[in-house]
Amino acid sequence: MNEQKKVLSKKKGKKRKQMSAGLTVFLTVFLICFMIAVVTGAGIVLTVFNDLGFIGAGSIEDDVAGVDYIDLDEYIANQSQTTIVYAYDEKGKEVEIARLHGSENRMWVDLNEVCKYLKDAFVAVEDKRFFDHDGVDWIRSIGGVIKSGFSEGGSTITQQLIKNLTGENQATFARKYKEIKNALKLEQHFDKDEILEAYLNTIYLDMGCYGVKTGAEYYFGKDVSELTLMESAILASITQKPRKNNPMINYDENRNRAVYCLDTMLSEGMISQEEYDEAIAEEVVFKGVHSNTSEKDDEAEVSATTTEYQSYYVDYVIDCVIDDLMAQYGYSETEAWTQVFYGGLRIYTAVDMDVQEEMEDVYYNRITFPDSDDDENPIQSAMVILDYEGRLVGIMGQLGKKTGNRVLNIAADSFRQPGSCIKPLSCYAPAIELDYYYWSSYLPNFGIYLKKMGSTWPTNYGGNPGDIEDLRTLQQALAPSLNTIPARIVDTLSPSRSYFFLRDVFKLSTLTQADADYAPMAIGAMTKGVKALDMAAAYVVFGSQGMYYEPWCYYKVTNASGTKTILETEREGEQVLSAGTADVMNHMMQTVVTSSGGTGRSYSVKGFDSFAKSGTTSDNKDKWFIGGTPYYVCAAWVGFEDNTEINTKKYGQNPAGKVYKEVMNRIHEDLDKKKFEYSDESVRRSYCTATGLLASSSCKDKATGWYKIDNLPTRCKQCSGS
Ligand SMILES: [Zn+2]
């Protein structure tokens, strides 16, 4: 494998400087002054001269956007570009769990493996004087400044490489000034081929393609050595504005630029008229597939028992850091990605290594799942475990051995139908929070008449319509997962109010406006579906006295030396539900596991109280089990990627419950005993089973429920005297 440091190794011996140092300094100063004259006032002139050493000692670093100059030599030579990912062990000691750099993503390609057309196309379209200038194209720079200020200013390939390596891309005078200095410096130490090679390997080509190798594979299904002239021009035309110039999305935009690229190649004498004509006439076929090279598959096979690939946790952290860098610093995706893979970051993750390892053992080895499965379409599963402050302690994106880095993570990225797991969020919690009902409110186990269906809807599991005479308390409806009573609750609340709870209280991120309807709200038949990660975060509320925490997976991200904190997680919760409601829900959902008719009866966690809810879609395409102990909330999902129906004879009634129980038992085995903590906003009371009201001494049959102190039922008077 080619290492970046090899490619960017310091140039030995020969100096390719054509311009004298004096002339360079003169031009720099001239250009800077010119820029200042055009764009800013004269005040900065002094600081620039100061920095260039014309005026005494000192530096303008503090003025320059508060960022230190990047010493590119050191940056490349001492491997500081490798990002290191840490976890903390049980003693709080830092442990390295992954190293990230570009070459590990198998995309680095030597310049001599890149076809000449592609090299020429990039030079033609991005920087036609590349082989003649000293890192800065003075003519273009000045022209660019006149035209558009510092936003474009005619960046050379060398300058673009610096941008890619440093991630700095604000259109400011200060950045431009630094970039010019760094570009001149870079060209003193590396030759043109080395710079071009680094450039071609670090550019973004949309659709997650970084570097020309992945780009050629994605768009054309070809190696970079095999591209035609037209394909080369198309690829080279993407990088300026990756999404806008993506040929599969905006063909015309790309085509215009590709033709401009060919025109330039022709006028620069890189290609003949015959080659040009042939390219223009070529019918290009786009593949649009991220290739899984056979080489990769072989390696996965060989190393099936080792940790060849980083964990799903590290995959997820990378995504989060990229997102957060974009949000906080205004980076493009390319720039954020470059920071992560070349920026020498230190990422301190929040993973609980013991939890993650148990999950990996269960998932990689398919424990609780049948040994043999259809290789073409194996059953899938995903799992998320959070603590009660939203810390992501473990995550599994798929079932079976991991086949690559940053592969599909179903737990974080896939939308799946939640089925009955939606009911606590859309029906029961809102009903209690808004004081429509309490634990022992009796409702008929029978559907409601829906005008648009022209019939009574819904039936319970297995098509059982229930009975209008059959009255059940909320708890008695929740534990066996009736469909009828949730539909009645949604009817009382209104679907839009249920929707509001999902969106603004439990913060599900994948809702659509069409979800504000009966079927989505009552039985979880959503338009798009939900993410396991969102569901786990929502269920945390039931064990945290009503606090919601956005899931987080790292403590902080620093620069290589640790002197600068780049990102830090704020772990502030938000009171989204009253503590009393959360307590009542917690107790009610414990009966899913403890009561005789509860759907989670087989899936208790040994030695600990737990609350839970199972979820099945009516067509058996998704199986869920989401529950919490005093330590953790775990959301487990099972299904097929292509939505094949789950054969319960083969996989069991609820395979999600089985894998949930296996993992939860393992990770609780050595934990100290602990109980849920409840607020003083909820109380336990006995109620009269004839009326659902608080039991009086004359009530004959009594049961126990949990109530919000500010919404207690009245005392039963109907039983007196009987
Ligand atoms: Zn009574």
C-alpha cells in the first residue's frame, strides 16, 4: 500500500526554483499590496509588511483569523496528518482504538498509475500554467481578485492542495495571504509530480468519492489507468463544484465544463484534433456504483477473525465529527473529511469498550441467530445502546462480520418501520402528560370508526377485532400491545398532537408531514420509518425523569498536540416530558416484561428492573425490542434489507428481543445492583378495578398503579354500600 508520506517525501537535492528569491518576494509583496488596494483599506498594509519582516519584530498571526500558520513540511513529514481515535478504559485511561489516514481508505494511487489524459485534463481545467508557475499564478491571482475578491482569485493546483490539506477555505484576505505563502513554500520542497499526485488523491468528486481512484471506479467502473479522454475530462470537471458538476446529477453543467476542458487541452497542445473529435462524439456510460473490489473481499475473508476493519462505533464517530466540523466551522464536506483523514486530529470517543466488545461478539458471531442463513439475503440486525445522559456506549450497524470501513450502519442511517414501539411515544406518554388519561383509565378494546376507511379500525395482532364490552386500563392495553386502544387514544388526542410529541418532545428526525395521521401515530406505520438511534434516544426519556439528550459519541476533538480543542460535546439535557409522566411510563412499561400477558415477558434482564416495548409491523417485516435498565437503554432491530417477511418459525417470535436479552445480560453481568430513580412527582396508589378510581375501603377488587401527583383519580364511591 502506498503511504502518503512516501508520496510527499521531501524532495532531495535538486532545487527547481526558476525565479530568484528576490523576485518572488517582490511579486508576493506586489500582489498582496495590489489585493489590499483592490479590496481593503490601507490599514492592513502595515501588518503585512510587519509579517514579512519589513517592520521590526512581531506577527500578525493573532489578527489572521486566530489560526496559526501551518508548517506544511512538519505537517507532512512527521505524520501528524494521521488522526488518532481514542477510547477510555474502565480506569479512565486513554486507549488508542483506530488510526485514520487517507491511504487506509485504499484510494491513494501513484501518479504513474494515472492515465495521461486524466493528468492533463486536471491541469487544463484547473491550472494550465501548473508546470510553469512557482505555486502561485500571479496573472490569474490578480485577475481573480479584480473579478471576485478573495473568494476565487485563481487558485493554482498547489494552492488547492493546501486548501485540501489544511481545510481552510474562508474567502478572506488573511487566508489568501497564508495560502500564497504556503504554496510558494510547498513548491520549494516538492516537485510538480509530487504535488499533482497529492492533489489528485485528495480532491472530492461527490458521492463520497475522495481522490481520482474512487472517482473513476464510482462513475465509470474503471481503474484510473483505463479512462478514455472524455471520461477524464468529465472527472476533471467535477472537482470545482462537486455536487453542481456531478455528471450523473447535472449532466449539462458537467458537459459544458468538460467541453471547456477539452478545448483547453486542444489549445494547449495536449491532444490532437482527432482525439478531440473522438472524445466529443464518445457515448459515455455511467456506472454510479461504489465498487467492492475483489481484493477487498479477499482480505475480508482472510481476516475474518481479526479486527481488520474499524468498529461501527468508529465509523459513526467519523460521520459525526465530519458533520460537526461542517456545522461549526462552515466547512464543505470535502474540507471536513480532509480534516478527519489528513488533519492529524485526536478524537476522544465515548465508547464503552466492554459494551462494544460484547455487542461485536454477539453480532459478528450471529449469536441468537440461526447458524446457517441465505448468503444472498441474510437476515439483518442493528443495535444501539445509550446511557441516561445520551452517551452512545455501543452501536452495531449490521449482523455478521464487518466487510469494510464505513459500510452501511443500519442503526444510525436506515429508516425502518417502528410498529408498536411508536405507541409509548405517540399515544401513552402524550395521553398521560396532557392529563387525558391515567394508569387505570378504562377504554374499550375495540377500534374506532374511520370515515375514510368506512369501517372500524384497527384490529389487534393476528386480526382479532377485540370487543367493545372488553374494558382495559391503559396499562392492560400497553403490556400486550393492543392496537385498538392506542387508536382510541390518538383519536382523543388528535393525530397532529401525537405527531407533535414525536417531533418536538421525542425528537424523531425522520418524520414527514404525512405521518400526522391515524396509522402512523397509532400503530407505527410511518411514511419513511425511524432510525434505531432516534428511538433509543426517545426511550431514554422514560428512565431519566423526562430529560432528553441528543445522542453523543465523543467527548472532544483536539489538534495533534492537544493544545487546541476543535470540537467538544455539550452534554446538556432538555426537560421534554414532566418527571411525573416519565415515572408513570417507566412503571407501565415495566409491566411489558413483568405481567403475564406482556409481550416482553421472555426478555427481562437478569438481576435488574427493566422497562420495554416490543415492536412488530403487521406484515412481519420489522421486529423491534427497545428497553432500559437503570444503566442503559438498548434498541434492537431485526429484519431484511429488502423487506422480506421474517419467518418466525425460523427466527423466533421476536428475534430482536432475543438479541436484546443476550447483549443486555452480558453487559449487566458485572454491574453493581441499581434501581431506577424516580421523582417526587409520581406516586403509587391502589385503584378499584371496577371503576379505575382510587380504591376506598369498600372496593372489593384492587390493583396497583402509578400516578402523577397532580392528576390522581378521584376516590371510588360507587362501591360503597354494595
Ligand atoms: Zn370501587
